[in-house]
Amino acid sequence: MEKRKPRAAVDQPVRTASCNGYALAEKQPPLQRSRSGEAPSRSWKTAAGGHPLESWKEERTRSEEDNEMNLPGLAAAYTTILSALGEDPQRQGLLKTPWRAATAMQYFTKGYQETITDVLNDAIFDEDHDEMVIVKDIDMFSMCEHHLVPFIGKVHIGYLPNKQVLGLSKLARIVEIYSRRLQVQERLTKQIAVAITEALQPAGVGVVIEATHMCMVMRGVQKMNSKTVTSTMLGVFVKKLIRS
């Protein structure tokens, strides 16, 4: 009698405990090896899912035309959400809600329509100033990419010029571009710092964000007064931290 060949082992998803309704995590695909047999290393510019982090020079991923084309589908999705929540989308108070919500979500994420080169607009000036420039308490509104609820706070930016300075309002515009996307605070902090560094080439950049996350206030642990503080230091600021 011919022996059956053993079945090849199939990778099974990693079973993890469900928390707050999250789906079970699945096993990440293995790194593809090169012909030499060596597995490529993941760069710090690569996100957890293998997707490259946005660069300050990136092309915009959404346009005004995209907004107009996608608005009906987005509104229809909100209608489905209302029905799934047990509401009647046809009652008077909700008739226009899907369109309002769709338009609002497009505004909340309008940073996808802009790039840093759009806002700099020749606002880099030659200036023999070698002391720190600090702009603090920049209002920030963003959307948590995990729960699609807001987190709001203040951004503080300091940089040490290297023969060039940036128009002060442009720092706030850079914050606006990256915060008006689906974000996590840690990535947002680094993106702002990297964008200023690559655009201006200063001696050093420091960015600190302090924010309140509605996903910790309205749900979950429901800690009303909690704040999250993140920082990114680049250039000479890193060296000073290492020495201290």
C-alpha cells in the first residue's frame, strides 16, 4: 500500500487575548530572503506593517477631486454604520448626518491633500542667527488611527538655525499637515521633527507634544485628566542628551 505523504505544515495565526473588542492578531509574514540567503533588515523609516513612513517630500495621497468622487461612498458607509448601531437613518434628525459626517471626516484628514513643499512657499530665509528659535503652545487636533476618535493638545517646537530660518507660521502649518491625518502621537512627533530637519537643515530640532486622547477619556480606562507627552530630538540636541 502506498504511503501518504505528510501534509505540509501551515502557518497558523498567533492566538492572542482579545482586549476591548480588538480582533485576534495574526502572524506577520516572514521577511523575504535575498538570493544570498540573508534576511534584509528593517529600516527605522519602515512602519510596523512594513509600510514606509511618510517623507516630507512625499506626493499627496488625496486630492480635491478624490474628495468629490469618494464623498457618496463615504456617506453611504456612515448610513450603514447608523443602521448597524440600531438607528433609523431615515428619521428627521439623521437624514443629512451621513453627508455631514463624511464631509467632516474629509476635513479631519485633509493633511493627506497637502505636502510640506506646498506650505513652505519660499519661506526659508538666510539669516545669521545661531540661537534657539522656539514656538510653543501650537494647538493640535488629530485622529487616533486605532479608534478614529480625536486626540488634542499642544505642540512645542525648538530648532537651532544653521544660517537659515523658517517663517514662524510655517511651523504651525507643518503641524497642521501631519496632525490632520490618521495618527499615533509618537509618529506625529517624529514626522514634524524630520520634516523641519530635512527642509531647513538646522543644527538641531526638538519637538514635544502633550495631548489628551479621547480613547482614554471616553472609553477604556476613562481617565479624564491623563495626558500623553512625547518628544523627538535630532541633531545637536541628541548629543547634548547623551552627554547629560
